[in-house]
Amino acid sequence: MGNKRDILFADRYYHIYNHAVGNENLFNNKSDYIQFLQKYQKHASLYFQIYSYCLMPNHFHFLIKVKSLEELIKQGYNENENIHNFLSQKIGNFFNSYTKSYNLTYNRKGRLFIESFHRIAIDTVNYLCKLIIYIHRNPVNHGFANKPNEWHYSSYNNIYKNMKNIQEYEDVIRWFDDKENYLFCHLKESDLEDEYKLEFE
């Protein structure tokens, strides 16, 4: 069920992921990874809270929560609008902005991401934890690192250290009970059930 596109609602958690077209990369160097996160901050952070992420050369994974209806209204959402369309447009703006910058940098044209973004609604803390492990172990699964902490373009180390006292990262540690269990649970592969398996990993 990798090609899944759940409806976006306020106050709900989602696994958001996407892949580059064909054999292209989304990120070729450190500055690309940084720019992608900066584009997210500029175009999407007003509408979503991010709890974990991993950026791989040709795809990415986010665990996000849509902000409350009250917060969305403050950011321009009209209750007469379709909330899914409103939120999808914000994510689309984020992707389009990064694509334009990427195309300018690498002298290319056309779309960079395949189709629309994939999103899977997550309803339990148990699956939030399994998904976080899955996201952070992605570089290990693809042979880019031996351990999650070796990959610089994920939230694994940021969550553990949380030097900026980010509330979302505190929530993640709380879901795992404490930092020690957070580290321990990342030592083995996540056991996501089939309905959460992806067409690309």
C-alpha cells in the first residue's frame, strides 16, 4: 500500500514522503540538504510541526503533525475552504520552491518530484515510534551508514541532543519513555506492518 494518499486534517499526524523523478537525485551535496530544510521552514512550518525526518539522496521522509484548526485560521485558512486542498497547496509550494532553486543551480528544467506527495495518517503512539525508527534507520537500510547516528541529514541526533529545546523533540523522547530507550529501540529494524510499507524505501 505504498501509493497511499490519505486526506489531510487538522491536528493529525502523517508520514509524508516523496521521491525524485527517474534516476535523478533530490540532493547532491550538503547545501542541497540545508536548502531543502530551509524551504520547508519558509513554506510549510506555519502549517505543520515536524517530529522526525530523514533526507536521502533521491527521497525523503517526514513525520509531521498538522497544526490545530485555530492555528491554521491564524495563518490564512478559511473554514469555507477544503482543508486538505489548502494544506496540499502549502506542501506543493514548498516542493515547487525547492525545485526552482534546484533547477537554477543545476541548469535543468521540469519537475523534480514524482507525482503528488505520499501521506499516511498515523493514529497511535506505538506506530509513531515504529515510524520514527523506520525513518531514522533508512540510511542504514540503504547502505549509507552503519548506524543512524552516522547520517547527518536526519533528526536522529537532533532529537537525542535537543540543544534548542524543541518541544516536538521532547515529545518524541516522551513517546519512547526516555533517551536510553530511544537509543535502544533504534538498534534494531522497525517492524512496521504491511499497510505502512512503501513502494520505495
